[in-house]
Amino acid sequence: MVSLSRLFSRRPSGSSSTPAGGDASRRATLDHLAEFVRTRVGVEVYVEPATNETPTTVLLVATTGEWTRRRVPDERTAHELARKAGVPVYDVRRTGYPQRYRDWNSQHRRR
């Protein structure tokens, strides 16, 4: 996988929209996302826009519906992350969330 560390470099250190904790936290986020893509089948990235209460996030969803979510500096970075990881990327404002994501949440909520 291509190194994703430069994707978080657009914002100055300590920016409120980057993962808290600086470089170590950014590295941990990128490692987590890369590991998720590497160890799951059919991963797709869904970009969730910033709101008044939350920053821009990426939601990675595998074919099984298993998912992970992490903050990113901005939507452009989210799209670059998906491109570099070689996975499809969607904007949830346009596509909504995949049914497999909702099904996985329903199945695991019951447990």
C-alpha cells in the first residue's frame, strides 16, 4: 500500500479537524485504515461531511458490513486516501449508507 501519511500534512499541527494527539495519532489512524483495507474484502470508503458537531470522517465498509470510522482533515483528503488505497469512494450525501452497513449494525446491536 502507498504511504498515506502525507494526506494529513495539509493542516498545521494541532488543527482541530485533524486527529487529536498530533503525528502519533495521525500515524495510528493511517495504520488502522490501511490494516482495515488490507485485511477485509471489498472495502469501500464513504465520506461523511463535517457538521457543527463533528469533523469530516471516513467510513470504511467491508463486503460483510463490518466498518470503521476515523476523522480526516477534509473531504479532499478522504478522496485521496481512497484513491491511494485503491478502493471506491462515495459521498454519503449522494449515495447514503450501504444496506450491508445497516444490516451489520442491526445484527451486532442484538448481541
